[in-house]
Amino acid sequence: MSSYSEYIGTDNAIRYAKLGLFYAKKTNNNEQIVLAYTNLGISYEIKSDYPHALESFYNALQISEKTNDLKTITALYNNIGLIYIDLKNYKQGLIFYNKALKLSYQTKKERNISLLLNNIGDVYLQKNEYKKALIYFYKALIINKKNEAVTGIGINLTNIGICYINIKNYEKGIEMLNKSISAYNDNSNLYNTYNHYELGRAYYLMSKDNKYSNDKKIYLNKSISLLEDVLKKFIKYNSLKDIQDTYYYLAEGNKDKGNFKKSSNFFEQYAKIKDSIFSEESEKKMANLDFQREIDLKDKQIEIQTLRIYSDSRKVYFLIAVAAAVATLLGLFLFLYISKRSNNELLKEKNTLISNINLQKDKFYSIVAHDLRGPFNGFLGLTELMAEDIDEMSNEEIKFAATNMRSSAKNLFNLLENLLEWTRMEQNLVPFEPKEYPLESTILDSILTLHDIAEKKEISIKTQIPNTLSVLADKNMFQAIIRNTVLNAIKFTPKKGTIDIHAIETPADITITVKDTGIGMNQDLIDDLFKIDTKNNRIGTENEPSTGLGLILCKEFIEKHKGRIWVESEEGKGSAFHFSFPKKQYS
């Protein structure tokens, strides 16, 4: 629209836009009405008739906000912001730029985001707030580099260069301007003409800086050379403000170089254009003075209204605060009441749980006492027999009695050892130091003492453990688990049976299985297997005694490792005990 308005003239553009608006309203076509108002606003803006431009844009915005046309709303916010910036009303301009930027982020339009970031940076550049300006220019540059937008990259680099020059970091400024020139890769480009102008300005300022006094002539010659070339291009484009600025620096540069005649000519040209521009700007300022007063008046009215709202709001907030305080107190009392009830219920539950645990332990101790009594009775009977009749007993009878006494003593020792270990476990007296160990050798070490027992029943123990596997466990506990599980399998496996030990690895854990060809179990036995208050002491296939305490101890040890144990079994078809150990460290 901008270039079309300039081509046919702003007056004609305004006339055609009004005609389009008339027909759009006649057909009640909101989309065309918004387009006509927008074109009208752009035409007025080119003509510098800002009051009518803003009126047109606001009319378009009002309709677009009702239809929620985010794309058009964003463009209108940007156009309105541009006008306020031209009027030097930076505060209002930034409000509309930021509104447009927020919408662009919502709609994820990166091209709009980079453009608006650059526009906001330009406002701070005009306000001489160079550090703030740099933040926005760099943000825009990142987006434009991502999207390989050459023009956007060039503009951002130019603006960044100008900021650095204005804060007297000339080397960095020149570096950025040269990067911008390389980005366009076209010296005839108008954007590069501005880059060369800024380079000329930078070299002139460096020639005036004492820091670069040794190279003053070099920088002065570079500045004049660049600016003379730039002047020709600005004259070609008839860019009066740029021509004026170039004349100024050429006049100053030639004066410093001692070319006073040239300097005087450049100053004359500079003064003529300055008077022309001043006259034109004065007319614009006069034309927009009433409008600016109207805006200022509205701003004051808004401020007064805001103060009234603020005063009323404070009263409302006070009432809300009082209500909130009362509600908080009521909520606190309710919370305390509910907490007390909840704590009482929890206390009852804990007492019930403790009572149940104590009952379970009492029952468990009675079972253990019963199991201890049997071996002791046998042991005492044999010792009594030997004490009274040893003189009359044959060697075979003495050997038989001694063998049975040894068996009873071993059973008593194993039972007492398991009971002691379980008690220490319950009291957290068992040290727990998990480390990584090779799985195969650790299992083989664990069952080394069990081979003699297995051989007596002609049971073969087979292991299928990959030598690459390792287990993260407390070694003593782990070996106790393996020993107890394999010993349990030996007890309940008939002669000439087999016991298989194998392991599988998953990303989360290692699962070890001890599988036998023994007598197996029904579901009731499986369900009671790990309960301390249930009597599980079945007799083995060769009348081996069993208390069930060893498996309970296994479960405690495995759960200490954050693992789990489970059983698969069927009567007459053997049992398989599975237990898993996590690979990660224990907390």
C-alpha cells in the first residue's frame, strides 16, 4: 500500500480508499471495511496527517478486535505504534509495539517477532538508551539468523553497530557494520549505503578521539572518502535528511583536514537543507499540535480516572483483605479440627497395627519355641540314653546315637542362627553395604558348602549364569539368600533330582531363579510361605526338619535391597523361587 500510495499520490490514494470504504460498508463486509480503513490510515500516515491516520487505524482495530483477527490486530498495533513514535510519544508507541509483540509470540509468527523486536530496539536507540536497544537488536538477530532472513540480519547488524559507535566502542561498531555489508553482499544496496554512511561517521568520531590521535589523519581520510561516495547515492535517492547529515560530517571533516573552502561549501548545502526540512517539520508540527494536545488531555483524563479507580480499589482490597483474614481464621480452625480427628484416627490405626504385629511376633515366638523343643527333646533323650547305658551299647549303637545327636545339634544351630539373624534384622543391627560383584562366582561361593548335602541325596545342582553379569548387593545378605533358597530346594527334592540356578538381565534389574524338581506346593502353602505367624515347618523328603524361618529371612534381605521375591509351584512338579535385585543404587 505504501509504495502504491507514493506512486499515485497520497491524495488519490486517500480518495480511492474512501471509495473502497463506502462500498465495503454498503455490502456490510467487515473484512473489506478493515482493509479500507487500514489503507486509508497508511495513506494519511505517508501524508503525515497523523490525526486522521490514527482515527482510521483505530476504526480498523475496533472491528478486528470484535472478529478476533489476530493477524490484522498485530499489524494495526504496529502501525499505531509507528505513528506515536513519529510524534515522539515513545511511551504510547512502546505500549502498542509490546501489544503487537505479545500477539506475535502467541501466534508464533517469528518474522513479526523479529520485526517488532527491532522496532522496540529502534525506540530505545532514539531515546539514547543504547544498552536496552542492544538487547532487543540481538534478540531480533538470533531469530533472523535462525530463519536465514538476509535483510533482517543486515538491519539488525547495522543497528547494533550504531549502538556500539554511540557508546564509543568504535571497533565493535565497525565490525558489526562490516558484517552487515557482507550479509547484503551488494554495495549498490540502499541498506549498504546507510552502512557506509555509519562507517564514515564512525571514522570521523575516531579522528576526534584522543585515544586514536596517532591515526587521526588515516581515519579522517577514510571518513571523507566514504561520505563523498555515500553523498552521491543519497542525492540519487533524494533522501534529504540523510543528505543533510552527510553534508554536516563532510563539512566538519574537511575543516579538521584544513580544506576550508570545501568545508564552507558543505556547510552552505547543509544549512539550506536544514532550513527546508525545518520548515517542512514546522508545518507538520503545527498541523499536529492540536492533535498532540488532545492526546495529552486524554492521557491526563486517563491518569485522573486511574487514580479514582486506584482509590476505590484500595477500599475494595481492604474489604477483601478483611474477608480473607476471617476466611483464613475459619479455615485454620477447620483445619485444626480435621487434623485432630485425622490424627486420632491415625493413632488408632497405628495402635491396631502395633497390636497385630505384637500378636504375630508372639505367635511366631511360640512356633519357634515349639520347633526348638523338638530337636532339644531328641538331643536330651539321646544324651540321657548314652549317659545311662553307654557301657552296655555296641559301637554301632553309639555311632548311631552320636550321628543323630550331631544332626540335632546342626538343626538347632541353623535354627538359632536364623533366629538371631532375623532378630538383628528387625532391630536394624545388620550392616548393609551394597557393592557390585560378579554374579556367577558369588553364587558358586554361596553354594560351595551345600554340595555335600546335595550329594547325599544324589541331587545335581546346575548353574547357568552368563559370566558378564554382575549384581549390586550386600555380599553377606546375598549369599545368605542363595544358601537358604538352595538349601530349601535340597530339602524338598527327592533323591536323584535336579536344582537349576539361572539369571536374566533387564534394563532395570537382575532376576535370579532357583528351580527344583521337588514335591512342590499347593496355593495355600504358597500364600502362607512368608508369614511369620503361620507354621510352615514341613518335613523334607528325607525327614529333614524345616522351620520356614530361612525363607522369611530371605524376604527381609531382598526387600532391604528394594527387590522382591515370588514363587511359582505346583504339587508334584517342583518349585521355582524368583528374586530380583535393582541395578541402581539404594537410597
